[in-house]
Amino acid sequence: MAGTDLLPPLGDLRILSATMSDDVVVVSAATTSQDAACPVCRFRSQSVHSRYARTIADLPWQGRRVRIRLLVRRFRCSNVDCPRKVFCERLADAAQPHARTTCRLTDAHTAVGTALGGEAGSRLCQRLAAPTSPDTLLRRIKSLPRPSHPSPRVLGVDDFAFRRRHTYGTVLIDLERRCVVDLLPDRETNTLVRWLEQRPGVEIVSRDRASAYSQAVTAAVPSATQVADRFHLLVNLREAMERAFQRGAGVVRAVLDDRKPTPDATTPAVVLPFKPCHGTSRIERQSRFDRVRSLYREGRSLRSIAREFRLHYRTVERYVRTDALPTWGAGMRRGSRLDRHAEFLRERLQRDGPTSAQLHRELASRGCRCGASFLRQYVRRLRCELELPPRRPSRPMSAVPVSRPSARQLAIAVLRDPATRNQKEAEHVKRLAAAESPLGAAIALAESFAAMLRQRRGDGLEDWLQRAERCNCLQPFAAGIRRDLDAVRAGLSLPWSNGPVEGSVNRLKLIKRSGYGRMGFDLLRARVLNAS
């Protein structure tokens, strides 16, 4: 192998010398071509004016930086009509004019910067013996030409957040090629209309339920088939069912509480008393709940009620949607460090019934560090599970708190494939579906819509809508489907969806956050388009 094989393609090249130290390899070379072309008139000249030394960084070799000290010539232009009298010979295949790095090292820096960004890319380049600054990496990313993509036939559209709840952009995906086509700086209708008008040939557009995108496609490409994304349809139905379960909280509570076995007459029901939420007694919360609902029925707005009671707007909204006071946290518990010692504690409670102080000392000897009051609460919970009598039976105790799923959990269980539900979810859905209430009809309709969506049976949508419009719980959802009927029917029939778009949005979020909030739109678009 010749020595020139380790160097970039410089044309005719003669190596003068090469030296190596612990961290750098310095190669001295000179070009030996007989002539050079003028960069202005392209006239070739053999008249050498002078020579100068140029230092160029190249790809590292064996963990060492490589520096090429190249002796370059200046030529006189022999064309009398050319405004340039003296020019330097160009190294177009190896390095751009005035560049301090070879083209292949520039490409390597650009690839690192596109993948990692400025600061992280600079740290990696330092470790790879190809050091450069973060600003240089970002400058090279911005100078990249925008990739050219043919006009997509099947387009996926979705929004992404520059700053959540404040500013948004739009990402456009070619669903056939699974690549990002472009980013738009906002999610306005006019911006997407202009983009679509400049790129004819779009036949199918997959989108979410946002009206801005629907209006833009209708205005720019009225002949295109719009496809409502199935995931977003399922999310909309889940939200509708969640609201239905919140409004029917009393029915849910009555139906699911019946599955709690009645304790034996000889065994007193011993449980933990209800712990007040944030220091407020349940009686006070019940009074506040009734007052909020009363003011709402009198015509007061949700925000004025929230200001009067100093509650969050969402809390007031939940109050007016449900017919019973929500018991947040009842029957629900996070994981505890004592769970690993649960079997030991159950065995000790069933065998000797020691006090919490004794158990606290025994756990300390086992290497478990926990507070005494925390242990007392945990032991009281275990006594309830084991149906053991209290150590102080004279202390008043409240009724057994039944562990009930939240409205969101119930809505998810209803929409889940029946074959994948666990035993508890299947029991909850079966009991609620059999209840004599509007919830039973809503559950049956929601299950049939989810089955239509999974099996892509758009032909049954009209019949389902007629039944859903007679159900109070799903009337708003059915009205939204009716307004977007053609797109929803296409979403239930065609194979296209926004799944690849959501994946690209996730990758875009990673790229955006790697800039630590200091990445402008131009840089973000350059990184996303060139990382596809």
C-alpha cells in the first residue's frame, strides 16, 4: 500500500516527510500537477507565481490527530480577459477553499453533529481525536442542503410542541417511504395550504382530529382522501367513556361495592379509618362538593366557582360531572419499602400478635429502617387484610374502603380487547355492562366501536352512529364523528394511520431536548431532515 493511500484524494501528490508523536501525526506533502484551472474563467495555466503552506486536519489515525502540511502553488492566469490575475490551485476533491479540514473530516463532523448536536458532539469528537467546537458542528449542520424528496402520495400530518401548551409546529411524513418530508414552524391552516399547493400529487392524508389540518387539506387538495387516525379515535372514545364514568360515579360505586363480601357476624370488620385529604375532613369536603354543584346549577361559571373556593378549575369540573364526592386515594396505595418484609410481618401477626413497637425493633435487626408511625399504618393495613381483631377494639373504626378503579382505568378496560383483559377488569366491565343504567348501553357501544376499529369494518359505522346518537353518554362523541364522517370511515377501512408520524414525533422530541431548549427552528429542521 502506498503512503498516499492514507491521505485524502489530492490529485498528484508527493509526500515530503511524516512525523509521529504521542497524539498527532504530521504529514508534509506537495502537489505535483503540471497546471491548474482558474476558478473564474476555467482557463488552465502552467505559470507558477509563488508557493505557500496550507495546514489541513484529516481523519484520525490509530487514535492520533492527523495534520497535513501541504505546499500549495499560486498560478498566473494566462487569459488576458479574466479579471483574476493570480489564483491558488484548488483541492476540490479534498478540501474546500479556505477550509481547515478535509472534506471527509467535515462529513464526519457533520454526521456527529446531526446525531448528537453541538456540546455532546464536540465531546465525542474530542474522544475520537478529531476535535472541533460545538459552534462549528452547528454551523455545518445548518449549511447542509435540504434533502430532496419526491412529492408524497400518502402524507401523514401531526403537530409537535416547541413549548407545550404555548407554541406548536407541524411534522409531515411520507407514509410510503417512512421518512420525514418537512417541518412547518406552526400548525396554522394557511401554512399547510401553501405547502400542499407547492407539492401536487398528494392523494391520501392521514391526520388527527384537529380541524386546522382538515380545513387545510380540503382547501388545498379537495380530491385527496382524508384518513382519521385510529389511535386518536380511540383516545376520543376513551375520554368520552371517562366522562361517562365520572358522571355515573354513584352507579359505579353501587355496582362494584356489591362484590365486597360481607364480613362474618362473629368477626368484627376492622379497617383503617379514612384519612382526610390534605388536612380537610370528609364532612367539610362533602359540604363544599354540594355547594359547588348548587352554584353550578344556579348558572355560575366553573372558573368563578374555582376562584371563590380557591380550587383548581379541573377539580370544580370533576365535581360538576359526577354525582357523588370522589374519594381520591381510597383503597389505592403506592409501593412501600416494607413490601419486601410483608410475609414476615403477616407471619408474626398471625402467630403472636406483637405490638408495632416490637415489630419495629425486629425489623431494625433485619436491616430495615423505617419510621414507627409509618410501620403502625402498614401493620393496621395488614390486620385488615388478615381480618385480625384490633389491639384496641374500643377505638371507633370506619367502614371498609373498597378498592375501586378510577374512571380512566374503567374506560381503558372497556376499550381493551376482551381477550387481553385481566380477571379483575373483565369482572368490572361485566358488572357495569349488566347494570340497569345508561352506562350499560354506553359500554356495549364503546366495545362495538373498538371492535370495528380493530377489525377495520367501516361499513358498520352508520348503524353504530344511529345507536350512539340515542345514548346520552356518547352523544357528543357521535356528533364529532358525524362532522368528520368521511375521514373516520376511511380510518376504519384503510390501512394508513399516524403510527409512523407519532414515532417521528418521538424522535423529534429527543433531538429537540438534546439542544437543552436553545435550538431554533432552522437548526431543528436541519437535524430532523438529515437524521431521517
